[in-house]
Amino acid sequence: MHLIRAAVVAALVVVGSFFLLAGTVGLLRFPDVYNRMHATSKATTLGAASMFLAGAVYFGPGGGGLTSLVGIVFLFITAPTGAHTISQAAHRMGVPFHGDAAWPGEDGENGD
């Protein structure tokens, strides 16, 4: 049973590391704040959640495992909220999109 638990923890750490690396590469490579925000909020949320889940599997249902599960809930609430707030602030400051993209409804279309 310990071997299965160790394999699950190792798999979750590998998956988490992959998504955290992908989010970091996206942060460094994407051209504007909106794309960078997407990379950091989506990929790193999955990566960090996988790491927290690995902690929950490793420590079990009490103590550290429960703390890890609470961390996942907190992360899923705060990461999208923070990304939305950053997006709104960038839009209000007039930060343009990369290329010819535009906000829906601002280029003469009403989104229908």
C-alpha cells in the first residue's frame, strides 16, 4: 500500500511541476498582460493544486492533509478572482491587446 501511495504522490508532483513550468514559460513568453495572466492563473492553479493534492495524499486525512485540501479550496477561490481583478485594472488603464484583438462590443460589434 505504501508503494501505491508513493507512486500517486510522485505522479501528482510530476503533473504539478509540469503545469507550474508551463505557467512560468507562458509568463515569460506571452506578449501582453492578458495572455500572461491567463498562463499564470490557469496553469499554475492546476500545478499548485496538484502539489497540494500530493500533500494531502502523503499526509493522509488529518493534520497536513486537511491543510492541503483547504489550500486547494483557497487557491480555487483566489486565483480566478485575482486574475479577473488584474484584467479589469489593465483594461481600465488602457493596456492594449497584442495584435488586432479587441474587447467584445468595443469594435462596433455588439457580441450577438
